[in-house]
Amino acid sequence: MTMTAKQEKLAALFKAATVIPVLTIERLEDAVPLARALVAGGVRTLEVTLRTPVAADAAKAMISEVPEAIVGIGTILNPADLARAEALGAKFGISPGGTPDLLKAAAGSALPFAPGIATASELMQALAFGFDLAKFFPAEQAGGIKGLRALGGPFPNVRFCPTGGVGEANAATWLAEPNVLAVGGSWLCPTAEVKAGNWAGITAICQRTLKSLKAG
Ligand code: 3PG
């Protein structure tokens, strides 16, 4: 697949998703009920972060047992993480940043991939490897909407998925930006709800968020 085709595939996926939950799974047994709860709430595109020892197995379980979910891998920090994501059968990969090694590996891989950027130089590095769709991270902390708009000046063709500090209260504002395809964040699956196994509560958060975005 060409780089352009890969980027467009990811852009379509993000656009259809609108909101992407960033999942940090501590207990393997939570993976499947959590994915089912999110899907039931209308949220199908999920980012499973490689931040816990069970992350890869959690993603694997979601992929095999919740076919309606579109499972991507997040917190990809190096080429080895990228290879893990590919081997798991993830649909996409996301990183909080982008080293030359990682960007090179991702450009050469078939996995649609969004590197993370917070500055113009980081974005220029990503663009040098062909990535014109990036995670803007940490979105609120790295300048918020004003920061993103400023980056849109020199880089009018770059599309973003802002993540970090995005939640129910500001998701719509971010999504109203013309260069924002989707927003990501952990607000859709609060740790307390996961710990308590409150799957209905997570479904309700997803439904409420999607409803408020539609109304806006
Ligand atoms: C991420 O990795 O994308 C962030 O940790 C998510 O940020 P949030 O917890 O502020 O949503």
C-alpha cells in the first residue's frame, strides 16, 4: 500500500470514529467487557495503549472476541512496539511522539500510523517521513486550540487527532476545527468505572458524548 493510501485509510477511520477512547487496561479480564461496553455505546474505534503488562493480550482478546470493534494500538514508542501492533492484527497504530527510527519503520510498514507531535519541528520530522496525519499531543497542555490553529498556518494540509486534556466538555470545540478529524482521550472509560466493572456506566458515557456531539 502506498503512503497516501495508508494515510487516507487512517483519515477515513478517524473521521468515522469522531471520538477514540484511549484505553489503559490493567486486568486482562476487563478487556472484552470493556470493548463490548464501548461498542454498545456507539464507540467502535479503540486505542489500546501498550502501557501495562496485559495490554497486548487485552488487544488480542478484543480483536478476536469483539469483531465490531476497530482496535488500534497506542503508546507505540519504538519499532519493536510497532511490530507487536502489526503482529496482533491491529487496524492502526498511534504514538505520543516520533523518533526517526520509529517514523522510518512506520513508513515502511503496512499498518496505518499516526505519530504524535506538539511542535512545528516535530511535525516537520513526521512530514519528512510522509506522515500528514498526526496525533496532537498533549493537546490542551501544548497550546490547546490556539496552538493547533497556529500550526495550521504553515501546515494547512496536515490533519490531526488531538489527545490529552480532551473530554466531554471540550470535544465538540476541538472537532469544530477544520483540520481535526477525531479526538482521543481517556474520559470515555474512567478508571473507577473499569475497576468497578460498571460497563453500563461506560456505555452511558459514550452515548451521552455522541449525543452531545450530534446536538452541537
Ligand atoms: C494519551 O495517551 O493519549 C493521553 O494519556 C490521553 O490523555 P487524557 O487522559 O487527558 O485523555
